[in-house]
Amino acid sequence: MDTAAAALPAFVALLLLSPWPLLGSAQGQFSAGGCTFDDGPGACDYHQDLYDDFEWVHVSAQEPHYLPPEMPQGSYMIVDSSDHDPGEKARLQLPTMKENDTHCIDFSYLLYSQKGLNPGTLNILVRVNKGPLANPIWNVTGFTGRDWLRAELAVSTFWPNEYQVIFEAEVSGGRSGYIAIDDIQVLSYPCDKSPHFLRLGDVEVNAGQNATFQCIATGRDAVHNKLWLQRRNGEDIPVAQTKNINHRRFAASFRLQEVTKTDQDLYRCVTQSERGSGVSNFAQLIVREPPRPIAPPQLLGVGPTYLLIQLNANSIIGDGPIILKEVEYRMTSGSWTETHAVNAPTYKLWHLDPDTEYEIRVLLTRPGEGGTGLPGPPLITRTKCAEPMRTPKTLKIAEIQARRIAVDWESLGYNITRCHTFNVTICYHYFRGHNESKADCLDMDPKAPQHVVNHLPPYTNVSLKMILTNPEGRKESEETIIQTDEDVPGPVPVNSLQGTSFENKIFLNWKEPLDPNGIITQYEVSYSSIRSFDPAVPVAGPPQTVSNLWNSTHHVFMHLHPGTTYQFFIRASTVKGFGPATAINVTTNISAPTLPDYEGIDASLNETATTITVLLRPAQAKGAPISAYQIVVEELHPHRTKRETGAMECYQVPVTYQNAMSGGAPYYFAAELPPGNLPEPAPFTVGDNRTYQGFWNPPLAPRKGYNIYFQAMSSVEKETKTQCVRIATKAAATEEPEVIPDPAKQTDRVVKIAGISAGILVFILLLLVVILIVKKRRSYYSYSYYLKLAKKRKDAMGNTRQEMTHMVNAMDRSYADQSTLHAEDPLSITFMDQHNFSPRLPNDPLVPTAVLVPITGRKNVYHGDNNSFFAISYL
């Protein structure tokens, strides 16, 4: 075995462990369903079967592989038979397709083995409408060589039916070689090498008869191909007869002998050759049982000389359709029988003997040879007295109300009923809007002169009729239509009430009541405020009322307060009065706060190189209290268009100075002030190096110009409104300002000095520990030697003191350059505030102790205020 063959299992394992994408768009060069596998089967919406034994492996032209060198190059799907047991199968499913016209599917395949052995079988299956898998419609087995071969599939399944093509690789007993497929195409024209079947129709026969399927196909020389009738859930049936219709069309016949219900299934025609396969649509073999009624005929009417029956043939044993119904009857005491054909669901037997018992049966026949079933169960009955003569002549309306009607009728005697036992029934029905209808029948007391029909809907046409029945028949009166009276309307539908909010108005929309119960004359809307976000708005006022015409379904309520919830009650009216009211609560939108007019007013109070002091004046809330004030600093840029003072968009997104510097934002929030901090006009210094509600107000760069904006924000629930105005502009300095140290660089310098100081102290501590150890070990030394050692230690301490003095001077110079704006402010943050530098060494008389000593008198470079610094001294 060569090296490539030896490395093949490792390659296949690598491919199996490397997931290829299962989702993606199909390649553009093919129509839906085609695939070249350049990007894997997932890009073409191909899927591995979840219930097979193993999976197809994708070979990519862009990735190295270890197939034998004689295998084709490129991207395709492959199965290595040597990695699986005989009989195991792998299925690759194409996407489900619905085609409206003739089409063809062709593909490339190969079955290759280095030793020429049989690698297995490639099967093509076609599943229709997500049904079960039938037998393959095409297959190839054995060694085909190392070159690609082409085959075609002519699938004659059309919309609205859908089908799915499945490629199945089955491992043979040799377990050697490869099965591969590539370049699947769905073409919009007929196949050239495989015939296309015409639509196969269903076949219906009665049980016990012979069934014949006839398949017609178009294609050249296709009559010599292998032909069979494929059953979806069973064996394949060989062709019985073939004949050529013309040079491009032939017909094949398939016969099934004396079919029964067990033969009923779906069948399709299949033809196969080495060049491909053609498959028709599924047609159904329908095996019908001759019908037989389950129940006997039903007696509908009896007279002295007739019997009126209903055939009762809807419930049958067997199959329809029924093309012939026959009534077979005879006397139970006689021997003769008569049969009458019936073309209606009821039948009247005439010229019968009175008070005689008869046996009646029904015979049913369906289409086709042998379609008449056995007679059904018998009806045994007798003739009786006559049916009623007529119905009551008059039906009088005694009273009409909104929800009830009272009716009167004439007295009924024996001369009308023709029987002493009879029933009087009044039936009514009505239709209303919204597809509502009702029909009912009420039994009445035959001796009562009047009857009341209750629970009727108002203002509705009700149809009434009277029915007189006895055991022998029934008589119905003509329908009388009465309209019930009007009533108060029902409520306006809650789900139809819709309120659209604005700051000072509300648009209210509604629909007519579902139960108007008459003609709507007007709508009345009363409303009042119940609560407000603005404490200044009065909410305890009397309700106001608005009346709208009957055809008005909306109203605009003006001059409302912003941020206020109003409760609306709406009700409809008819001539009978107002119906119940429906309530809805609608809240107006809040308004943006009103800022004082800064137009033409200079709000700048004082200006230095790095600060500007402005006068902030409180805003007026509208609909909601002020939530916060914000000071926004915008850097002036020569290429940026200046904002207008009166009409401008406010800064909705808070940006800190640090985020603005890192993200390149043109503005940053210098401060956010609670509304309680500005009850009246107050100055504010921009650039005071303080922190307000998490926003740092850094010193302004002297060489840059800035716009200062003042914002007021109101926020309630999920609604926020902001108003802003430009209150000052700071121009860039024209003279060279004093250099302001960068706070970040100052912090780095302090950290470095503190680290150096800590290192020197640790070194001194270690040196003293070593001296103590040496002292104990050399206790036998002379006193003069000890004095010399003490002198050396003193010299070392002097050198250390000089080094520390230089370090302290460096720290003093560093802090002398640092500007601390507003040192008395507790919100101002510096490095020394955050780090109380106070190292403590062990209590040793020879070890110096470091303390922090305040040094005052240093002049602030920018404001001239005194600042405190710390230096390290030794005691």
C-alpha cells in the first residue's frame, strides 16, 4: 500500500471532524437545487439525513486532502467505503422543490476503487410531499472508473406537489473504494437522455375487479429501457405491455389482478437506463367496496294508504359515490317483493293497505362493474291515521317590545288535526350584524290562547312561523316578520377607543357600539384631569362634556395641560336614552422645559486662560418637573458650522471628557446639576477641575475656542424632553499662556518618585537587618571595632539623608508646577488625595522614620491661592 493510501483514513477522519456549513445561499450559476460544492453542501441548502448510518464528506479544492492522486481534483461530495460496514448507508438530501414546468436534473458521479473492486451502490430516491421513501428510481453499482460520468433525472412531479431528491451511498461487502457526486444542476428544459412521463392519473375499481395503469412517456429509444410500476409501500410491478405511439412517445401498461383494499396505495412509473432515469408523479389506486346502508330507512310520514320514508343512505358500509338508490319493500306476511328506483332522499310508497305491516330495505349502487351492494337493514312499520288537514289560518301579534313578542292563534279542533294527540310549535329566527344569527323552536301549550317569545334582540326583524304536528305528519304556516322595538345602545367597544397624545391636545377616536339596539342619535364625551406630572397643574376641576353627532367617531380636545392624565367617558344614545359609558385614560406628552432667553445677553461673568464663569438661570418646567441641568462644552472648529442660538438640537447623549478625548467627540458634558442646586440664578465656572455627578469639568485649553451650552431636562417614565441654549463663547487665547502640566504626566511623575522613595527605604531596612545579624555573630569583637562599625553606619546614614533630601526637593518642584483649582472643594480629586503616602518602618532606634510634613507658601500659577504639598523628612 502506497503512502497516499495509508494516509487516507486520517484524511477521512479529519474531514469528518471538520464541520462544513449547513446553511448558505445556493451558487448563482445554477437554479434552485443545483450545487457545485465549492462552498460545501450547506451553501446550497443541502442537508445530511439525520437517520442514516454515516455522512457524506465534503472535499474542497481550496483545502489539502490525501485522496489517491488518481482521484479527480476540485470540490465534490464523497464516501469512503473502507471506513464503514457493509450495508450502511449515507443520504444527502437536496432542498424540497416545486416545479411548474418540465425540468431536468443532471449530475456527475463515479464509483472508484484502486483494486477495481465494488465500492458499493449509488441510489437515487425521490420523496414526494414529505412521504415515506420508496425504492430507488435509479442506481448504479460496481466499479465505474476514475472519470466522472453524467446521468439525468426526469422527475415529472409538478406544483402544487413537492418532491425531494436524495442521494444514497450504500457500502458493499468489499468495503473498498469511493462513491462521489458533483455538479448537480436543475435545468429548466427536458432531459435529453431520459424520458419524461405525462401526468399519471388515478385508477379506481370496485373490489374484486382488475386494475390497469397506463404510463405514457416522451423520449427517443426509451421503449427499450427498464420499466416498472413502483409502489410507495411495497414491491415493484413489472410492465405487462409496451407499444410505440410515435417515434418520440411510447405507452406502457401495468395490470393488477382482482384487487382488494390491501392493494390500495400510491403507484408511479419508473424507467431506468445507464444514462439516467425518468419517474412519473404518484397516482392512487383506489379500491372501492360496493355500498350497503348501515341503518334501515327512516319513517317520515304515515297515512292510510302511503308510507313516506327517508332512505337514510348517508351512512353506509363501503364506498361512494352512489349513482343509484332502490327501495325494496314487501308485506311481512306476503311473499312478493317490489323494487323501485329512487332519485331523492325521500320516497313515498303509494297504494298501500291501511293498518298493514311492511318491510322496507334500501339497495345502493356505485359506478363500475360489480358496484351494487347487499340490501340494507329493514324498516318494519305500519300505516296509520291521516295527517293534519291544515295549519292555523291566522297568527296575530298581540304585543311588541324591545326584547319580547306575544302572539295569538285560533283554537285547533279535531277537524284540523285529524288526531287527538298533536303538538303546536312556534319557530323563530333572526339575523344581526357581526354574523350573529339564531334559530329556535318552542313547544307551546295547545290549549293556551297566547304565547310569548322572550330574549329577543332589540330593533331586529324576527321571522315567526307556526307548526302543527301529529304522529302522522306536520303542517307549517307562512312566516311572519316582526321588528322588535329600540332600546338603549350598548357600550362603545373598549378596544376601539384610541387616544393620540400631543403636548396640549388629545385626538380621541372610537367606533359605533357593537349593539346599537336602534339608530344612534349622538355621542357624549365627558372628560377631566385625574393626575399630572406637573405639581402646578390643578387636577380637581369639574368634568367637561362634549356632544358629537351620530356620524362622528372622533374628536380633538384642545387647550390641555402637558404631562397630565385625562379620563374620558364616552357613551352613545338612541331615542330610548344613553347606554353605559366606556372609560379610557390618556396622558398628554410632556413639554421641554422653558429656558430663559439668553439672546442678546452676555452670560459670561469672568474669564481666565483656562476657565470661564457663566450665570446659570433656572428653567421653567412644563408638564413635568426638571430632572437635571447639564453644562455642555463644545470645541470650536474652523471647519464646523456654528449652531444657531435659537433653533438647535440639544445634546441627548451624555459624553464624559475622557470618552470625548478617546472617541474624538466634538463636545463633552462638563457637569450635571440636580434641579435643587439651581433654585435661583447662580454663577458656574467652566474648567474648575471639579467632578459633578460623575462628569469631570477639566480646565479649558487656552489655545482653543469653546461654545458653552446650558441644558434643562425633564424625564418621566419613558419620555424625556430637553431644551438647550448657548450661553457663552470662549475665544482662543492669542498670547502664549503659561504651560499647564498634563495631569496624567504629573500623576506618572509622582508615582515614579514615590516608587524610588519606597525602594530606598526598603534597601535601608534590609541593610540594617544585615548589620544586626553581623552584630550578634561577632559579639566577641572588641569595643573599638564596634565603634568603627558605628561610625561607618553613621556615614551611610548621612549619604542616605542626602539622597532623600534630593528626592524631596524634586517632589517640591513637581508639586510647585501643579495647579490645583479650588483646593478647598471636596469633589476635587488629586493623586495625593487618593494616596496617603505614610510608610511605617519597625521601631528600631537606628532606623529613620518617614513622615509627611505640610509645606505651605507655594503660589498657584493660575489663581494665586495657597496649596498644600507634602515632603518626606527623617527623624
